[in-house]
Amino acid sequence: MKKFLYFAAAALMLTSCTEDFKNWAEPQSNPQGEVVSFGSGSVASVGVIDFAEIADTVEMVKVCDITAPSTTDPAYTPVYTIYLNGYPFAMDEEGKINADDLLAYVISAYGQAPEVRHLTAKVKSVMDDGTTATTIWSEEFTVSVIPDAPVISSAYYYIGTSNGWTPFDPTYKLDNGGGDVYANPVFTVIIPATGEDNWFKIYPQETMDVAEADFWSSNFIGYAVNGENGMSGDFVEGVNDQVAFSFKIPADIEADKYRLTFDMMERTFTIEPLKDLGTPDLWYLVGSCIGDGSWGNAAGNVGVALIPMYPQVDNYSINTYVGYFPAGQGFKLIHTPGNWDEQWGQKDGIFVKNDGGSSDITVPEDGYYQITYDMEKDVLTIMKYTGTVNIYDMIGMPGGYQGWSPEATLMSGMSTTHENHDWIMKGATYDATELKFAANGSWDINWGAATFPLGIGVQNGDNIPVEAGTYDVIFNDILGEYYFIAK
């Protein structure tokens, strides 16, 4: 930040009232001092305080000019407090307050957008000789402040190899999860790889809105050096091919697609190569302690009598599940809803696959268990789960598509016979957006992660970058596992 203060004269006379108070060190009594007279001083507002023009090293910032009230007794010295919107700040005799405190208050009250914020101000001067004090208040005046932040557009768009350098194309619009761009300044988009060098730039909504003839001479986000191919760093914003030049993702960085992330507040970017792991292969639980307990394995019973297991983020051949199982109540694993041919059961105390004579799987005692099926090794394991488990009344899916409301867009619980920890939202259609999972209608407990279509959400994690499409969404609130099953 660089220091730069605009000054405007607006003198405001101080009005006075007198209060006698006891010395804090001697609370019993103090003799009344001789009558002392005080002349009126003045306070004058300064102009707009622009934090973009104040150096980082500046500790105190001037918010008003003060002419101290006069006194016939030099023992009385003034101590100043300024109240901004009723909130007190200690102020020195030059009208300066702590710069960090002022900026933090303005951001908390108004947000970080670099707009002029007008604060109602009053100054209190306490004239104190150590025993008796006179309090003098100013009339109201205005302190105007602009927070230090770059201008952030309402939207950003990719243009480059992946869309044939097509102007005004919203196909790869970056998403920040919705809401205030200063509260959510990180924008992301996933673009397909093309098998060649991927040259690209980003442009703001303001460039999207210009006339066709002005597009290529407008502002873009890019590199300061044309064709720089770092996968992270700082970006620049300015006139196309004069300030902002093209990024380049080299073709030898093998990927099926790339996630581009731009932090518009910090002015940084990252490029993450993504490999397409194919379509996850799902297995399902069914049984007297699963879902509604009906053993209904038809395809229409997914989320009712069938509970899907969860593929692992980095290995789709492994399905896992954690939930509550009562002792003695049976269940099985099946591969295809509506078909009992491919299944896991139990026989002579061991797990067996595709054995028509197998019995139901049971656990020896009530509790939480983790089931893991490794399809590559063809091994099924069931172990006691010892982690912390909470029970939630509801799970919502707040996101940019619905205003980030945690009490709306509620999922349905899958288990109705026993303790529920699995939730489903069927047939949800999205444009590209971001969302999270939240418990009990608030943000106190929420899960997020940067992976899609599946992942393991963590408390206060990243927004989940949802690609446009229609999905059945499943979520397990013990491990935070989720899967957006494309329809």
C-alpha cells in the first residue's frame, strides 16, 4: 500500500459538558478541584482515506484534524477517543488511529470491495488532571475510507486452445461459488486437454460486454511474458498483448483436463493437470439392516433399500463404506441392482463371492464398521470403525446455484431402520457451480474438497467444483465421502 491522503476542510465546533469522577486509584473520595474554564476547540474531517495509497509500514492513519480545547489550568491534558459508527478507537492528539484496526473494522462492517465507505464519527476529549475530568464531545462528522483491494469483476471466462480462441464464448466460465466476489475471490474452471500446447487467457465480464470490434483490444488476465509455462505464479491484468500475454500449458504435461484456479485478491493462479480415471465401478449394500431393511434390490430402490458404496478418489477399483450395523442382522454386497448373480456373502465364517449357497454377512456386536472391497485383488474386509461418529438431523447442499443457504436443498436419509449416516439427492441438475455439504441447517459443521465427481470432504474444506450435468448425489457423514453419480 502507498500513502496518499486527500484533504477537505470541514470545520466542526466542539460542544462541551463537564463530568466529575473519582480517581480510579482512590475510589472513596476526592476533593473538588478549583473551577477551571475550558474554551472550545475544533475538529475537522480529512478527505477520503484510501488504503491502496498507504504504505504497509504506516502504523497510524490520520482520520481528522484536531484543535485542542483550551484550558486555564495546564494540568489538564486531553485524551481523545473517536467513535466510528459508535465503535471506539483510541486517537492521538494529531487525530491519528491505528491503521490496521481501522482497516479491519471497515472490512468486517462493509466487506473488502474498494469502494468509499462513509462512517459516522464523533470525537470525545477527556480533559484530565488526575483527579477531575471534563468530557467534551464533538458534533457528528464523516470519516470516509476505501479498503485496499484490487477491482474484482463479477465473472471471468477462459479463451484459448480448448475453445478455439472463440470470443464471447461462455462455455468455460470460471466459478467462485457465488456471492460477494470479495468474500469468495477464488475462481476456478475445468477445461479439456487437446493433446497439444494449450495457450489461453482469462477475461473479465467487462470484456465480455464490449462491442465485437473492441474485444481484442480490451483487458485480459495473462502472463507478463508471452508463453510462460509455469503451473503456478502471479498473473497480470491489463490491455491484451500489451500488458497481458498468453499462458501456455505444454502438451508434454500429460492430462485429460486441467483445473485452472485464479485468486483474484492475491493475483495468483495455479494449473492442475487431471487424469480421467474412467467411470467408477459401484457395489451396493442390501439387507435387513440396510436402508429400509426390505432387501429390495431393484434399480429403483437405490437410496431406499440399496445403499451405494463409495469409490476412492485415487483408485476407483476400491469401494468403501462406514456405517452402523446391529449384531446378528444380515446383509450382502451386490454389483448390479436387480441382479443377485454377482454378490458377496458369508459361508463357514469367511466372505465368499458368487456362491449361491452363501449366507448373509453379519457382525458379532453392535457398532460402527468399515467395509472395504478391493476389486483388483478381489478381497473383501470388514473391520470395526473406531473414529468419532456424530448423528445429524439433516444434511443440506449449499452452493452457488442456490445462494449458499445451508438450510435449503436438503438430502434424504437412506437408513430408516437404524441410525442414519447416508444421504442422497436424486436427479439433481446443475450448471457448472460449486457447493458443499452442511449439517443441521448451519455452517457449524460442513464438508468440502477440491475433487469431483467424488472425494472425501473435510470440515471447512474447499468448495466442490461441480461440472454441469444431472446427478444422483450420495454422501456419508462419518467419513465425509461423496459421489456425484452422472445420470
